[in-house]
Amino acid sequence: MADGAGHMNERIQQFTEFRQRMNTRILEHENQVVRRFFALDTQCYKDGALEVKTKEMLGLVASLVLRCDDCVNYHVAQCRQAGVSREEMLEIFQVGLVVAGSIVIPHLRRAVDFLDQIEATPEASAPPQAPG
Amino acid sequence: MADGAGHMNERIQQFTEFRQRMNTRILEHENQVVRRFFALDTQCYKDGALEVKTKEMLGLVASLVLRCDDCVNYHVAQCRQAGVSREEMLEIFQVGLVVAGSIVIPHLRRAVDFLDQIEATPEASAPPQAPG
Amino acid sequence: MADGAGHMNERIQQFTEFRQRMNTRILEHENQVVRRFFALDTQCYKDGALEVKTKEMLGLVASLVLRCDDCVNYHVAQCRQAGVSREEMLEIFQVGLVVAGSIVIPHLRRAVDFLDQIEATPEASAPPQAPG
Amino acid sequence: MADGAGHMNERIQQFTEFRQRMNTRILEHENQVVRRFFALDTQCYKDGALEVKTKEMLGLVASLVLRCDDCVNYHVAQCRQAGVSREEMLEIFQVGLVVAGSIVIPHLRRAVDFLDQIEATPEASAPPQAPG
Amino acid sequence: MADGAGHMNERIQQFTEFRQRMNTRILEHENQVVRRFFALDTQCYKDGALEVKTKEMLGLVASLVLRCDDCVNYHVAQCRQAGVSREEMLEIFQVGLVVAGSIVIPHLRRAVDFLDQIEATPEASAPPQAPG
Amino acid sequence: MADGAGHMNERIQQFTEFRQRMNTRILEHENQVVRRFFALDTQCYKDGALEVKTKEMLGLVASLVLRCDDCVNYHVAQCRQAGVSREEMLEIFQVGLVVAGSIVIPHLRRAVDFLDQIEATPEASAPPQAPG
């Protein structure tokens, strides 16, 4: 539905804008541990023994079982960018669902909705900047 | 307050609509594990050695200590439909509060608000379709 | 197996002894908040709008989804004492398993083992003193 | 930004109003365990062997690693009132971030945003009534 | 150290024996939801859009961030059997560590110890039967 | 009791030895993210805007509400070394207990037992090397 997509589009934009603004804001503070943690978080998903795609899938399932919507959305966008197909995405969800149970279902609904929306609005699929 | 109730009424409707639409959407995918999990989730709360009312109370306290608002709302509605009185509801909340601590309080506030609203708008108390 | 039961018997005894000794030890401290919390924990499972049996079942499923073996064992013993049949016990486990997923399975194995052992050694089924 | 601050101002007010209204609502019920728990929650942060400031910092880091936005906001306001500086606040966040990982980052963004807003709108920094 | 390896060897054997005995024991009960959940857990990691190796890596990181030693050990053994190298294993651990924080470290120590031991005692690396 | 203390003494020694051996073992791997995380974990508790004693108290309450015995023991030892009195220790426990509920009690029992033992065996109170 054009309306729904438009609405979500806006929500994705707001979410991305808030994330970037607050990440910048947090890093303005003279706190070296926080800054290093953010740098480590970015480094964590770089190509290594495991490729980016695999690492993003790991980040997604970890976020799902810990039930963090923002983290799930972030890694859904990253996974999509790294070439994870929808069928593969569902299998990541399936592992998260079996491991962590029905408590995951509300997050799954929001994750599939988010995925539908970024697929409907290609410009939105550019993943927000790391970290988190 | 008529206004508040009207507003919540709308929120309950939106929540129910989103849940149903996304459950349908999720099950459209050809993923047998996810489909079977959803079927199992429905089967889980059927009458057995324990009656539906008891099982819904178990689902409610489990959702509360795991701090999932959507799941709590769902089971609050189901419990009410199964004949759980408000006094009993409070004792379920009491167990969740003692077991999982003050971290549960924000969810308790939203649960009691939800319960107040579905009691004020009888047509809304028809529980949304399972699962989750 | 007589040997296994003897061994478990000993483990249940040690567990019960440690629990009682440390509860006493904790309450020796002049900390009113901790003391009141322990009193509240005991009060929580008393007969009320819900009967003891139901409350113990709620305590059990909450402990299971939060994955605390000591708490699970405690409430398994309390449930048994309150008249929960094995078939009902399995349905409590079933709700915990569906809500919180396969991560619960290792705790389920230990819970069923504990249940088997207290059924094999009737004198052990006297539940350890509350709280926790 | 005046607009953003005005908007947040409103959100803080709504949040505070909802919290107070629902706390009152919950305590209207004749449930002694719930009432005692709320009283204990208030007592918990009073001056003792540890001063209020330290206890509020403990409450903040506990809320952060358990990832409860409402609880984090509450303790951020309480900490500020108890004299925690921004530099100290960041070090509390740093401990929470290292202990509980990147899953905390979305909550950190909202906590820093909340802190910015209550600093920009001094009248809002009066902490909402306990508990939770 | 031969001694340590022998000792661990024994612990792995005990762990595997307990797991298998209790899985069998659990499935003896006439509880269809539990049985179906166990079947679903096995089905979940079968070859699909994602290959077994990837799914086992997802299961491992999910178990690590949820901090379940038994589940971590199980998936470490499964990953190794599926051809995950030690370097890849460390990158799975790295994602779990960054996502869920230092609270994961004690589990990481036990996971690396377990991995060392199954590498030192090849016959032990045959993964225990699913599920869990 | 001399016997109990001797036994615990041994357990503390084994725990410390295992921790140090496995930390060394983990850091032997060429994984820069893991190494940097461990360094960050050590840096996190250094003197800063907040003093070491306060940071260790934050680490302790965070470990307690996340229910990690090894982390709790580590921070109990660190707190003691930093001059936290037993009365203060109990107030940290009190905050953890109220925030995270009765599920914390088994960890509290083990924490108080650990504290008793390190007080009875002064040489054991030298805290194990960071991190974790």
C-alpha cells in the first residue's frame, strides 16, 4: 500500500536520522571506553575468516534472540545489503525462533514488516551507519 | 475518560490489525519450521491436563518476567476471556513482580492500562488470533 | 538405579542444606530491605485469590523461562507437594519450552531428573524452606 | 533545537503523567504483595551505608544492562538530581556497555537523548515519583 | 596435559550420557507439544536455503549471547563436525562477545576449554544427539 | 568451619587458576577483536570521573542482575580489595535483588558464601586477574 510504505519510509528515515544524530552525540563525549567500544563494534563485522555476509547473519540472529528491535532492523538492512536472500533471512529467523521461543514472535513481526518496507523503498535499504 | 478510551480503543485495534496482518504475512513464506512453530504455539494453550485458564495464566506470567509487552497484552486478553478475575490477574502480576523484580514495573503499568481499556471497551476484549 | 538415586539423594540433601544455611546467613545481616524481600517472597505464594497450587505453577514456569535451576528445583518440589501431577508438570514445562525456546531444554533435562529423583526418594520431596 | 526540546518536553511530561497515574491505579488494588513491593522499591534507594547518589548509580547501571528504557530514564533523572555529573554519567554508561555489549547501544542513544532533554528543560528534571 | 584431557574426556562423556538419557526420558512422556518441539529443534538445523555449517554457527552465537553452556558446547561440537575452523570459531565468539558484552567471557572460557578438549580427544568430537 | 574453608579455599584456587589459564589461552589466538575487548574490559574499571571503588560496585550489581556467578565472584573480590565494607556489599546486593527479583536469590546465596570464604582466607582475597 502506497500509504503504508510512505508512512514507513518516514519511520525508517526518522530512525536512521535519530541513530546517526545520537551516535555522533555520544561520541562527542570525552569517554575513551565508549569510543573504543563503538570502534570495536564496527571492526567486529568486517571481512575476516568469516565473510561480511556470515557475520551480519550472526549479528542478526544474536539481536533477534536478545530481542532488540533496533539491532534487528539494523542487521536486517545490513544482511540485505550483503546479499542475504529472503529465503535465507527466514531461515535466520527460524533459528532465532526455535532457540529463543515464541517471545521472539512480536520482534519477528516487526522484522518482517521492516524487511517488506525496505524492499518496497529501495533507497531506504542503504544501511544506517554503524554501530548498533 | 471517553477520550482516553477512544484513543486506546484505536491503539488496540491497530495492534490487533498489525498482529493479524503480519502473522498472515509471515506464514505466506515457504518456511516449514516457522509454520510448525506457529502451529505448536497455538496447540500449546489448548485444554489438556491443565485447563485453558491455567495455561493462559502460565503464558501471562512467563511473558511478564520475560518483559514482552505484546505477549503480556495478548495473554491478558486471553486470560480475561478464560475467566480470570481482576483479583486473580493481580496475583499473577504479583508473582511476576516478585520473581523478576522492579524491572517488571513499567510492563505492569502498561498491562494494567491495557486491562483497564479492554474492560472499558468490551468489543475489544475479543482476543487477537494466536500465536504470539 | 539405586546408586544414581543414592547419589542424587545426597545432592538434594546438600542443595537443601546449603540453601537453608545461606538463607539463615543472609538474614543475619542487618539489612532491612533484603529481609523484607525474603518475607515478601514467602508471602507471595500463600493462598489468596489463586490457590497455592496455581501460584507454585506460576513460580515454576517463571523460573523455567528465566532459566534458574535452583529456582526450578525449588518450585518443582513445591508443586509436587501441592498436588501437581506429572502430566500437569509436563504441561507447565511445555509452556516454558514454547515461550522461551530450545535454550530451556538443558534446564528441562535437569528438572525432569530432579523430579525423577524426588519421586524415587520420598523423604527428599519435603520442599526446602522458602524463599528462592 | 527549540522544536525538538518542546516535543521531548511533551514526551517527558506524558511519560511522567502516565507513570504517576498508573502507579496510583496499580496501588488502588487490594493486593498487599504488590503494595509492599512498591514500598520496598522506594526504601531501597534511601540513604544507608551507601549514599543516595551511589545507589541511584547502581540502579541506573542495573536498568541499563537489563535494557529497560523507562527504568533507565527514571534513574538518569534521579542520578542528575543526586548530583551525578555528565562525565560520571558517561562512565556509568561505559560500565553498562562493556558488561552487556552492543545490544545496549540503542538504549544508550535514548538515555543520552533523555539526558540532553532534561538538561535543556530544567523544570523537567524533577524526577518522577518512585517506584520503577 | 594427559591428566586434564582424561578428566575432561570423562566430563564430556558424562555430559553426553546425561543428555541422551534425559532426552530419552523426556520423550517417554505422552506430551505431544514437547515431542513436537524436540522434532522441530532437530529439523531447524537441517540443510536448507542456508547450509548446515551456517545454521550451526547461528545456533552457536545465539547460545553464546543467551549464555547457556550446554547449548554452547553442543553447537561447538556440531560446528566442528560441520567444518568450522578454529579461526572461524573465534570470529563467532567475537560477535557474541561484542553483542552481549563481558558477561559472556566466563562462557567463552568454558567454550574454548571444551573446544580444546574435543580437539585433543578426537573420539569425543562426535556431537551428542540433538536436540538442545 | 576449618573444613569448609579449606574446601572453598581449594575451589577459589581452582576457579582463579582456570580463569587465568583460559584468559591466557583465549588471548593466544590471533583475534584482534577479542584481544581489544579484553583490553577494554580492563580499562573500563580504572580510576576516572568515578573512582575504582564505585566502578567495581557498578560492575558487581550489573553482574548480579545478569546473574553470572563467575562475574559476581570476581567483582565481590574486587570490591573488597577496593574497600567496600560488608554493610555496603549488602546494599549493593539489595539493589540487585529489588531490581531483578527473587531469581537473583540463588546467586546471592553463592555470593555471600564466596564473600564469607574470602574473608576467612585472607590470601584468597587477592582478586584474580581481569578481565571477566
